[in-house]
Amino acid sequence: MANILSQSVQKFLLQHIQSVEDLDVLMLVRSAPKKDWNASDVSESLSMDPISASNRLMGLYLQGLLTHPVGEGKLYRYRYQPHRTLEKLANELAACYDRYRTEVCDYVSQNQRGQMLAFAGAFRLSKEK
């Protein structure tokens, strides 16, 4: 995996992408950067639950990867427009995603699993000695 993903992309994924769904939504909205996306658009395009699509869009917005277009009726619409500091990394990620989608998704899944195990470990009771 280290040969496929640069350290900066790995760090980007760790900091900004919580799940494969996040990754898929990011790559979808990036594919049409002038389009205003809503949860229904994403849901239909990716065969994803609309509530999950809404949550993913909001999460990517909060991460600085999407913006809210201004205008009447656009409250729940988003557009791909990452913060300048993230744009280069998002582009590098997209290049990897296009060539090595399975490997990139595996990396995100492994990362997500590790986070869940760490969270679960916080609730383990230790034996008293």
C-alpha cells in the first residue's frame, strides 16, 4: 500500500475520510465540480440511503472539501470546492482512486476497522490484580 498511496494521501485519508461511503461521495462530487449536489442526487448516483448521503455531504462540507452555493433554495446543496490546502491532496487521491480503487477502499476500510476497535477497546474492563 505504501507504494500506491503517498504519505500525504494516507494522512489526508486518516484526517478527512471516515468511510468508503465518504470516499465515494467525494469522488462523485469531484467528478462534476460545477454541479450543485443534494442528498437525493448522491443517493441516486451511488445507490446509497438518502440519509447517509446527506450525512456524508455534511461531513465533507465540515471537513472543508465542499461548499454551500449561495442562493434561494440551495440550503441543502453542496458543490465540490476544497479549501486550497486540501485541493492538491484531493487531486492526488483521485488519481490513486482512478487507478487503484480497490486498494484505496481497502486502506479506508482497514482504517475504519482500526478506529472501531480502538473505540471498543476503551470500554473493556481490565482485571484487577
